Amino acid sequence: MARARNAAARIALAAFEVEFDRVASFGAHRQQPPCVLRGDAGTRGLVHLQRALERALALEGIAGDLRFTPHLTLLYGSGLATQPIAPLRWRAHEFVLIRSHLGQTRYEIEGRWPLG
């Protein structure tokens, strides 16, 4: 966790806009597929943040995962087909490291870092 915090502290990005413009499901083969918000151009800032984090984590000796699809999970158990929605947008001013206790729906904030 200390190495992940060190990596996060290296990130120097400006705040950015996030926009999701459709709802969809991930992993149709799953028993409880998640229903998520997705976007294209409106998620570029999230992609830049993920890449910066991946580089910073590598400097700490932590291997990243190049598979990254910006999304916001709404619920599980919906096999919803992709549908456009009125865009939902906000300005990202910080990013947060959250420890997820799998299967427990319990989360702990491990750190916060400002953008811009």
C-alpha cells in the first residue's frame, strides 16, 4: 500500500471533465453482469490518469494492467443492451485510492490526491 501511495503522490495532472453518455452491461457471460455508464471522448481524462498511474506504479515496482475501460458501475445483475442517455458530466478535482474488500461490499479510503 505504501508503494501505491508513493506512486499516486507522483501524479501531476490538471483537473478534467468526465462525461458518460450511454448505459451498458459488461461481461454478458457473467451470472450477474454489471450495468455501467460509459463514454468515449468524455473519458479521455480518465484514460490519461490511468496511464500516468500505470507509469508511476511501474517506478514503484508494481505491474499495471493495460486492460482499462473507463466506466461507472451502477448495479449488478442487469443484462442491459447499450443505450444512449443524456450526458452525465462533472469535473474531476481529485483521485482516491480505495481498498475494496471483495465480496463484502466494504471499502476503505487509503488516500486522496488533488488534480490541478
